[in-house]
Amino acid sequence: MALLQKGEAGKQELAEKLPAAVKDIVRKQVEAGVDVVNDGEIPKRGTFSSYIQERLEGIEPRSFGVGEGPAPRDVNGRDRRDFPGFFSAGLGGFGAARGTFGGASAQRPAEAQRTLHFCTAPLKYVGKAGAEQDIRNLKAATAGLDVEPWLPAITPGTIEHWLWNDHYKSDEEFLYAIAEVMREEYKLIVDSGVMLQLDDPDLPDGWQMYPDMSVEDYRKYAAVRVEALNHALRDLPMDRIRFHTCWGSSHGPHKNDIPLRHIIDLIVSVKAECISIEASNPRHEHDWTVWESAGLPEGKSLMPGVVGHCTDLIEDPELVADRLVRYAKLVGRENVIAGTDCGLGQRVGHPELVWAKLAASAEGARIATKRLWST
């Protein structure tokens, strides 16, 4: 993280140290029993999404004082209305009360000085070298191992959350421009033989950003973003693509998360073979019932989160197995793989807990396999 924060000055040293760091993070995943592995996103500056700022040309940062600039886009917007005291006390949001995400402030966006990014010229993808370096390092780290490597990339809708349009004629033109440039990153990863995971918290958590939208209006909003994503994925092999979505995964109430039943058809319409989704935290563990009626489209698999970021408690492997068996009975035992609700590293209290949760996930998967294939 220190090298990432140095910017250009730290780039050369970072490039020299990354291969060993990625190899180490892969080794730890394998030791935990995980066989679908990535680079821990350690090459990426800041959060899972901010890396793309360095891979797009045509954007510029602008700083605003208190009360200045465009209205904030708040992925806790509906919850903030119901629990203003909780959020004003700094207890809600990413990293709140735990010092994670580099001690990020939990202040309401309108009450803090902000730096926002604006699209001011035609967007262009300039991230090929960075993406190729990520691919190269991960492939080297997994060489000779019986694992499936994967790399994440964010979706057009998620980029749109933090990028303001100051160039394109309409929001839809802007969205499709993002999709077109991101296609280059998606294709690079898929063509390399590495599995692509599309990270898209936007699909559910945009609901909180627009507190006055009805479900019908929000479905129209979300459908356009799925269409743009599918446009970016055109002609890419679905069996090399996984789609991860979640409800923002910040610490807080999540009382006003949009129910899965309202958007499940949009989620499964993404051109991806595997669907990764929250399934273990107190707000979304019951969502397994939605799959009873919705079903899983033929040719797709499901990766429910069986361990999560919302608590430091380590899930019992037997509980993990129960969760996996429950889903397997709904969508078929061959179509389920253990996953996490969302990223763990910056959301639980210490790295030791991350590895313990992953080990519990792997052990629970082994238990579930024995149960499912013994009948």
C-alpha cells in the first residue's frame, strides 16, 4: 500500500516486488484450501474500483469544498434517511469504526471535502500494460498448481457511480462509451486464459443512491446498465466469465437493500456462466428462497457467499456445508461452488481472520461434497 501511495515514484519498485507478493498471496490461498485463486488485488491502488482511474484517458479530478460540487451519490442513501444518528456518529460506511480502508472517513459525502472525477473528453483505454502485468504475475504465481486463476474487473455501471459526465450528450451515450473501453480489459483477461470476474455492486446498491425511485423505475435504470455490460461482453465466451454482485458490502444497517426478488432476472441475464452473490450475512442469507421460484438458467452455475465480511466471527465449516447443500438442492449439486459474500481483506478486523474464513469455506465445501455425493 505504501508503494501504491507513492504514485509514479513507487511504480518501478512496485513492479519489481509484485511478482513475489502475488506468488505469496496465491500460496496462502492454496494453503487455506482454496482452488479458485486470484492476486488478492494487491496491485490495485485504493479500493477495488479506483484502479481503473489509471487505465482510462479522458477523465480529470476536481476538488470541491464543503457544500460545493454535484450532489453526492451515496450508496447508503436510503439507510441514512432512517438512521441519521448512526451515520453522523461515523459508524456507517466503508471502514467505519474499524479504521479499515486506510481509515476512510464515514462522513456524509456532502459534509466532507471531496475530489470527484469527471469525464471531459472521449474515453480511451490506456491500461493494457497494467492489465497484462496483472495477468503475467498471476499466471507465474499459479504455474504448476492445480488451481483456476481469475482476475476481477469492474463494470460500466460501477464506474459510472464515481465518474461524472462532462462530455457525452446523454447518460446512456456515456454509459456505452464506458462499456466500449472496458471491453478491452475484459477481452485481455479472457483471451489470456484467466477467468474474468466482473465486480458489479452497482446493480443492487444503486437503489440506495436514488432514494426516491420506485422499484419499477429502478428496474428500468438497472436494465440499461445490464444491457451496456452485455454490450461490452459481446462475443466473449460466457464460460470464462463470472459475475459478482452485492449490496455494497459496507458496514451498516442495510435495512433498505433492494430485495433480490426484484432484480434476480436482471442478474441472471448477464452474459456470464457463473453468478457470485451475497448469501451468508443476516440481511441476505434468506435469499436462497428466491432461487426456489426463480431457478438457475440452464448452462449457468451459482457461487453463493458462504462466509462473509460483516462479522469477525469465523463461520463453522458445518454451517458452510449447510448453506452449500441448501443451494445444491435447489439448483443442482454440479452447479454450486463456495464463495464469499464480498471481499474480505479490508472489511474484517485482521488478515488472520481472512485466512481462517477461507479455510472454513474450503473445509465446509469438502463436507458438503461428501454429503451430496453420498446420496
